Amino acid sequence: MAHLLGNKTPYVVSRLENQARKPCLNAVIVYCILFDVSLEEIIPGLYKETRGLVAKRLKGKESMFSNHKARERVLQKFCDEMPASKLLV
């Protein structure tokens, strides 16, 4: 596993598995590829927190997307799935 992650020793893998070290983005992507899982499954807490921040930042900023279809897609993805109580904060 260390080799696949680009590390020379298994020590780094052990620290990642024991949550003693935060993984770099490359390591997260390698895990997603190797285990065929989504980013949300690998780091659910950070994913949920970041998704909430994006939803809050989008509130009232709908016009920043000049392409109508892109605007609809982004708003639907973040706003429809996010409980209204989270968007109003």
C-alpha cells in the first residue's frame, strides 16, 4: 500500500489508518481508485462540512453562473438536497 501511495515506508500508511496524520489529496484519490469508493465515503465528515459551506455561499449568489443550465444544475445539486434549515443559516 505504501508504494501505491507513493511512500517509501509503511509507517506513513499506518499513521493514515490510525488517523494520526491527515492524508494529502493524492493519497485520498489513490484510496478512492483502489477501493472504488467516492470521496464522500473516504472523508465523509469533511465532505459534508464542505458541502454545507458551499450551499451557504451559493445562497443569494445564483446570478454568478452565466450559463442558465449550469446555474440550474448547481442550485439543484446543492439546494434541493440540503435541508432548508441549513441553507438559511
